[in-house]
Amino acid sequence: ALQNRVPAGGDDLDTITGNVWLRPARGTEFFVPVEHPERPESPEIAEIVYVDDGPHVLRRHWHGRPGNAAPITPHTENAVIYLDCLPPVSREQAEELSEKLANLISGFFNAQAETYFLTREQPAIEIRDSGVADIW
């Protein structure tokens, strides 16, 4: 994703509480930074964050700051990788990048990888096998 200048991030699905949301912060969430886990933060109201159904901010500033709530580790068995393919990236380029990433994950980790696309017309998906009901 970096070579294509597409923001990317990922989280361990088994440590997420409920659903994953990309939405403006409401001021009730907390964020545990990877670099300073002893100093939790509160995102500013309206800052775009990835959050779960609990009070956990998974990522601040879209993907700019990963949190310590659901990190992918060597013990991770179910993960979600986010690629934010916004214009000027086309739908075709997004599909190509997603397929490349899925093939790398499948080959390198000998893992099953599936791709899903969220759009204005399809703003949510369900991933049932991992224990996470929805990503919005």
C-alpha cells in the first residue's frame, strides 16, 4: 500500500469489542498510543477515528496513528487490513491493490484472505466467521 501511497492499517479482529466503525469521534472514546501506552488520550470531537463498540479508538487520524487496543501480533489469527482508496485512486486500482495484498497475505502467511469494498452505496459489510458482526 505504501508504494501506491494508499493509507493502510490493520487490527486483530479477536481483540475488538463488537463492530468496527469509521466515524467522527464523539468525545467519549479513549486512545492508547502504541508509542506511549501509559498515557491514554481522548480524540478531539469530530476527529475521524476507527473505533469498536467499546470505548476503544483503534486508529486516530484515519490511519495516521495506530492504537494499542487491537494490534496485530505474531499470535493474531483473524485480522482486518484497511486500505483507504479514495480519489484519485479509481475503483479498478483499488480492486487491483486489494487483490495484490490478499495474494501476498495468502502466500506469505499461508492464510485465507478475502476482500470487501465499502462505498457510499454499500457502507457496511458482515464478517461472521471471525466473530465480528459488522464493519461500518
